[in-house]
Amino acid sequence: MIYYTHRGISPSVKVYAIEGFGFSGNIYLLDAEKPCLVDTGWEPDIAYCSEEVQHLLRGRRLEHVILTHRHIDHVGGAMSFYGEFGGDILAHEDDADALISGDQESTGATLFGGRILPMPVAKLTDGQKIDIGGGDSLRVLHTPGHTVGSMCLISGDSLFSGDTVFADGGVGRWDLETGDYDQLLASVEKLSGLEMDNIYPGHGPCVEGDAGKHIDLSLRQLRLIGRYG
């Protein structure tokens, strides 16, 4: 299902959320002057949305395909979207090499019975801004813990959180390769210091308004796990 988010990230940028199907993570199409995707789902589960993306792009090409982390449920569709709609593939430098080499283990491909293709990835760094045109941009915030190269994207009061935090206090797992509880806790503590209204997470529903309460709940949950886990 594809739906238009009511708030988006600016008056000139519409955000369309493509709900994850099966194991796929959510996909976000940013209908900006320079349109881009945030995450690409898992290839077996994305065919249903390709035609709709084509309709929303109205003949335009993608400027960027941005991957919040290396896991197959977020990157497995990257080469399909790249082949159909173009766009530079971007990921944080600490996860990029695994995608460039097609690492089947640390991406979770082997674990979940899938396969990723090696892909051309340009490396992002913490604090870097991704221009999406019209004066709008996405700022990279490195938030390791779910994977070593997990990142969030910030634009105004909106947060594309990947698998770092979800609605209602959810957090990403840290027990897979390159995951780390202490890093995740530090990352969520970093997010709790921001004033965010909207969260567009890697799985589950979006939060539009009161995002800070959801992040604070995620932080409390993690601290409880550390205390009693």
C-alpha cells in the first residue's frame, strides 16, 4: 500500500510511504525537485509498487537511492529500482563496503534465505547533507547499533529512522552481525536530544506529531533492557 504522508518534510516535498510487505522494510519516495527513495525493500516483495512509483515520478528519474543500513530487507530492491529509475545509491561509509562487495552474511541475506547483488555505492559520512533540490536537504546522522553503519536522515522536524527507532517505543535488534547494544543505546540517546515531530521508520506505522514521546519511550525501553537483561 502506498499513501501520502500528511505532513511531509516541507511544503515543496511530498513524502509517499510504501508499506513493507512480507519481510520488506518500508520504502519512502520523496517527491522533491530531485526525487529520491529512502530504502528499497526486498526484491521479491517490491514488484507490486514499481508501477505506482513510476506513476508518481511522472517520467522523471530518481536523483538518489538512499539506504539507511545494510540489511537485505532494506537494500534487496536497490538494484531493481536503480535499473528502472536510476539514481546514485548512497549509504553510510561503515556499511557501504558490505554492499559494494555483495556480502551475503553481514547483510542478513544468507540468514533470511535471500541474496543481494553487489551494487555501486557512494559513501556518506556523519553530518553530510544530501541535496534534494529547492533548498531542501537530508542530513545524515550516524546511529550505529542495529548495524555499525546504520544512519538516520533528518530534514526539519522529520526523522527517517531506518531500524534505529520505531513507533511506540520500538527499537532495532542488535544481535545480528555488526550490531551492538551499547552503540544502539548511545544512538537513541542522541536522538532523544533532538526536537522531532515526525518519524518515518523502517518498519511499522509512521508517527506524525509527538515523535519525541515515541523516541523517549524507545530510550526507556533500552535502558530497562540494560538494567534487567
